[in-house]
Amino acid sequence: MAVMTQEQTPAVGSAAPDRGKGTVVLRGVTKRFEGTTAVDHVDLTVPGGSYVVLLGPSGCGKTTLLRMLGGHATIDEGEFLLDGVRTNDIPPARRDISTVFQHYGLFPHKSVRDNVEFGLKMRGLPRDARRRRADDALEFLDLTPMADRRPSQLSGGQQQRVALARALVTEPTVLLLDEPLGDLDRLLQLRMRVELRALQRRLRITFIHVTHNQEEALAIADQIVVMQDGRIQQVGRPRDVYRRPANLFTSGFMGDNNVVAGQVSAIDDGHVRVEGDGLTLLARHDATGVAVGQNLHASVRASCVSAEPAIGSGDTTSPERPNQVTATLIFLEYLGDIVKLHCRLPNGQAIVAKRAETDRTWDSLVEGEPVRLEWKTEDVQLLLA
């Protein structure tokens, strides 16, 4: 990649000249380690200028995939296209891509300014041009007063901004972020994810962000890519992945879902009735891919389950009233903005309701006493995969 002078390259924070740049296309990308397949024939398109989060548990392949994009791991099969150019064999220093690693990788013996200049020095920019570009990046990220400090003299959030400045000063079209908030405390995580999202919108370049934190992914992504065992399970907008999980794994991974194994007992007028685990569920669903007698899973988000006191345990299910059940409140978990009600059916099946703290109905609930739980037909999601 030809090195551009400051005059040729827009300063950090300037409007991106081409919103189409930074488009990433993966076709059958695969990576193996000693017979273990870490990334298994991944197909994915990341639109230029978008914020995409690779989300999944430890060992699912998300960091390996990020390393292949950055050129820090080889691609065994498939191809990686950046803006239509096959990039598999292009060395990391010549890719128009920068990476922010989880532990930042700052040089402890160098000043903040020297850390930011490092990538430009490796690309052969003259000293004066490096200094101007670095100072622009420091100003853009509110780091100018700290330019002469060492990383050890900075807070975690400030060190992260230095790592961002060092990555952005080379004007990449794609920025890769590997668990960038993992080492920060909770309050700083909340603040920094807002700053990351705002930064991406200001720069309008492609961000690809790896995390195992569902809340983090939901808060910042344009699109979430859910991964398990080296494969993509679902790609979609945060609200779609959250509200309409595509399969059992995504439903279980994306927060507090009550997942019930059951069997279809009836299909009538756009509704599917499922019996299982001490519950009768009625879902609004067309007949596509569903048959009476079929075994499947049904999912209801905890936040969709309402709760009120019940007198006596009564029947655990009512054929005339699906989507309603009496359970025992085992534990009331107060979390500030929300309250989680951990309940149990007589057959031992656990079920969770999640209510807003301002919904004062939970005040009348008593641990060890019966509660009546109910949810709407449209809140039942059938998991056919």
C-alpha cells in the first residue's frame, strides 16, 4: 500500500470521502489449528462504514476471525475481499486495516505521542509529517494534555484512547477491535461504549468489534454476528437478534430467555399450540415448517412475562388459558432498574420473569409463595432450527 502524505490523506476526524470504502466480504473462510477447526467456512459481508460486532462465547472463533482480517493469522481456505481486492496474502502493514488489541499493546517506555506516531514511523513518513498527524489524532481524542506522559501514568480509559489514536492515525478504512472494553470497570465500560459508537459515526469508517458481552453488542452494533463453534449462527440488527433468535443457541445466549422443549399439539388460524415442560404455549406463527406432533423448542423473553400473586398453587397449566401458569417464587433479584423473579414449576422447570423497577406489582410478591405468570401470544418464539 502506497504511503500517503498528510496533504493527500484527510486528517483524523474529517469527513470520509467515500462511504462505500471498507466493505469486507468473506467467502468460505476457514482456519484450523492442529486438526481443530476454529473458523468453519464463514460467509459474511460487512458493509463499508458500518459498526459490526462479532458476538459469542469464549472459543467460538470470533477473535481468530478478527486476526485473519488483520493479517495476524493466515486463512487456510476461502478468501477475504476488502473493497473488492483479494487480501488473503497482503501483509498486515500493507492492509488498509488497523487493530486495537484487548490489552492495547502500548510501549511502556514511550510517550503517548511516540506511541501514536509508531505506525506512521513504520510506514516511512517523515518526522514532521508524523508529528502533525499524531498531534491531530491526540487532539481529536482529547489526549493533547497527556502527549508527553507514559502509559503507566494514564487511566484505563485514557490508555484505550491512546490505542485508538495509534490505530486511527494511519487512516484505515477498517478498524478491528478485540474485546476493547474487557479490561475496564463497569462504569468505564458504559461510558467508553458510548464514545466508541460516537467515534465511529464521526469517522464513518468500518468498525468490526469482538466481544462476548451481549449488552455491549446490543448497545453499539449496526449488525450483530452471533458465532458458535467457528460458525455463524445469526446475523441481524440488534433488535432482531434479541427479539427473534434464529435458533436454540442464539435464544439461550442472548439474555434471559425461557426456553421450553415441547411438541406441537395443534395448528389453527395462524396459531401454533405447544405442550411441554409443564407449560402450554400458544404462538402466533404460520404453518411453514411446522406439523402436529413435531418436537421443537419455544422461547419467551423474561421481560415479556408478567407476574402477580396467586392464591394457592392450583393447576400448573390450564388448557383454556395457554400462556399462563402458576409457579413458586424462589428468589427475587433486585438489580436497580429491573427486578428478576426466579420461579419454579411443580415439575422443577425454572422460569424467569423480568420487570421494570417502576412496575410496583413486584412489591406484593413474596419469596416462597405462588405467583401467576402470563405472557402474550406474540411474545412466543418458535425455534425450528
